[in-house]
Amino acid sequence: MIKKLHDMGVKSGHMYTAGLVSIGLAFGSWMLSKNTEAAGLDRADRWGIFVGEWAPTFFAMGVALRMEETHRDLEEPSAGMFEQETTRSRSHAGV
């Protein structure tokens, strides 16, 4: 699914933005429901929580898309990559 979203042009920044917007929408829907509906604070809390649950999903999808963007080169190695590896000096791990 993430690869398909990436191929469709959705970027990680889009998902991060959607996560931030959903936080604002959660607060806005809570305020609107609290001030305009006669149902009380309980319903306002439910609206805020419902919309607020979207943010972690958007942020997680943003992280997955960021991984797709940065690791795209690993899926499609080129012949030039192997040539560069022989010219680099080898070092011990962590040095």
C-alpha cells in the first residue's frame, strides 16, 4: 500500500501535514461541538477523540513513506554502485 501511495505521488510531507491538520481539527471539532451542540461535554469529547485518533495514523504513514523515499535506491541497484564500492577503502564497523 505504501509503495502504491508513493507511486501515486504522495510524499511523506503530505502525511505529516495531514497529521498536524488533524490535531487542529480535533481541537476545532471539540470546541465547535462544546459550544454549539446541546448534547454536552461528553459528545464534544467524543468528537475530539475521534478526529484526534487520525493524527498517529497520518504520522505513521509519513514515516513509512519517508522510508520508501530514502530506501528507493536499494530496490533498484545500478551497475555504477558496484564500481564505487571497489574504489572505497574498507573500514571496521563503527569507525
